[in-house]
Amino acid sequence: MKKETMAIHKGTYKDKLTGGVNTPIFTSSASDYMDKDETPYPRYFNTINQDALGKKIAALEGAEAGLVFSSGMGAISTSILAFAGSGDNVVMLDALYGGTHSFATSWFGHFGITCTFTQTYADSIINAVTDKTKVIVIESPTNPLLAVVDIEKIAIFAKQNKITTIIDNTFATPVNQTPIEMGIDIVVHSGTKYLGGHSDMCCGMVACSNKKLTKILDLARVLGPSLDSRTCYLLERSMKTLVLRVEKQTQNAMEIAQFLENLNSVSKVYYPGLKSFGGHEIAKIQMRGFGAMLSFELKDKDSYKFVKNLNLVQTAVSLGGLESTICSPALTSHEKMSKEERERIGVKNSLLRFSVGAEHVDDIMADIAQGLEKC
Ligand SMILES: Cc1ncc(COP(=O)(O)O)c(C=O)c1O
């Protein structure tokens, strides 16, 4: 099946009673235990609504199994802790989503885990590995600098050294990139973003082998970040249009990136689809499309005033919705990082991260143009 078809059909629970084409919402958090081989505990990660989503993300990511969580951070932290424990080392990119970074800096010590932060080059990641390293955590493209990691190189090295690899595929989505096909063990998502796609829910997802999922599930059941059935239904409904939305948004992003690159008032555009961008050659190999996220810096203009002047594009934390949104990572996703650390990894105060929506591209460009003119 092609992705569009899988997004619509995979995982759907066929309701025999009504013959309905959608998975019904199963609400019971209490069920009969009498005369059952196995006692059901239908709350944590095993409801019919959760199961439908697990199957859908597994199909889209080309994985054996999938699991839905109540947040992206729930999916990420549970997956890391399932494979790294006391005395182990985790190698992680230094320029990735701020929440993942702060989980490592604030909490790994508590669990007796050490973390080595590296740059996004494959050689930097490989050189950071020691015999204590149990997990490598990457993101590609990264949040917010859109750096592209050579996924296959990392996967091959990790397999040879029996290290579990985790990639955050939130920015690319399975529409544009399927890391499991490149040898990565575990894909994690903030489903709050493109999988949900309408800026109205918080959820996370994992896709991996059956064996790895069993371990993640074991830990997930005691940590408990399980998604309720009503939100599962919304997510399942949203994922049916994932391909349509992401393809349109990706197309818009390419045009906006080229538009920004040609403006005198823009000093730098970070977008893997641009030939001028550092990660472009690797992105061309491992991505089907270059995604709908981009970042940029203004030349001689106040970025705060610029975003204030926008009418259509809204300032907002989060990303991946149908509506175009813009934010300053220094004030939002990376606010917990010290200014020095942010500057070291290249996240300047003036950097703007743009989540390109599905509006008509002419309207988005017109809004950017008027916003720049006013400042
Ligand atoms: C790349 C990435 N991963 C993970 C997360 C965390 O996801 P959630 O907000 O669903 O916990 C985010 C949130 O912004 C993100 O951008």
C-alpha cells in the first residue's frame, strides 16, 4: 500500500455491530475480569482506540509495531529510559528539541545515566560513543536549526556496536522520511505536531520492532502516559489526512524558503530543501520531501517587531498545524537552555522558526512582505 492509503485505512477497527467505516470511541475504563484467560486492564496502552493508532503509525513508519502516548515527551522519555539505566551513557545531539535536551541535563543524573552531547555530524556522534553508550538519540532535521544527520551512517555504526538508536521524526513525518527503513531502531514523534495537525491535541507516538516495543510498553505501563480514547479518535481522524496536509505544507515551505532566500532583509535561511543549505545533499538522499519547517534570521531588522507586524502568520509555541505559525526558539522551545549554550549551538536570539501552514502560499508571502516593510 502507498502512504496515502495506509494513512486512511491502516489500523481501523471494523465495527461489526454497525458496519461503520471509522473506529468507534471505546470509553470504558472498567471491564469484566470473570472467565478471562488474561485479566484485561483496559486503560494503559491497550484499548482498541490506542491499538488502531499503534497499527497506523507502524504501517506509515514501516515498523512492526507502534504505540501512542499522551505527549511527545512521554514517548521520548519512556523510550530512552527503557534502554538506558544506571551506569549507562547516552549520546545525544546538542542542538535538538529543548525538552529532550533538558530531560537529559536535568534528569539523567537522577537515574545514574550520563549524557554526551555532540554536534550533528555523523563523525562527531560516532566519536562520542564509548563502551558505556547504550543509546544514541538524534533528530533530523533538528529543531530549530534544521540540521540534517546522516541517518544511515549512524544506524550502521550503532548496529555494529549493539547500541539502540532513537530518532525524533517529528519534523520530517513519515510522509517525508522513514528512518526505520534506514536501520534506525526506534522512531518517536510529538504527535502534537503534524500527526495531530490541527493544533488541538497533545500526544506522542513510537514505532519500532515488536521486541523493542515490548520493553517500551513494560515501562510505559508503570509510568502511565497513556492517551484517552476520545483524543485517540481525534488523532486517528487527523492521521487520515496526514499525507495530504504534509505534502501541501512541504510544497509551501519550499516556495517560502526560496522567497526568503531572495529577500535582502533576510540574512540566512535554514531549510534542507535549499541547495545553499549545508545538509541539502544528505537530505536529498534520505528525505522524500524536505518538510514544512524552516528557520531564518533577519538582517538589520528587529525580529520581535517583525513578528508583531504579521497578520496571517500567528506567533505561537508548537508547530505542525494547518495554520502558519512563527516563534522565537530562544523565548520558547529553547528558553530553558542558557544563553551561552544557545549561542554555542547556533540558536541566536534573533532566530525565527517558521511552521509553514496549508494556506495559499501567496497569502503567506504577502504577509511576510508586509511585516518586513512595516519594520
Ligand atoms: C521535535 C520535537 N520533539 C518533541 C517535542 C515534545 O512534544 P510534546 O509537546 O508533544 O510533548 C516537541 C515539542 O515541541 C518537538 O518539537
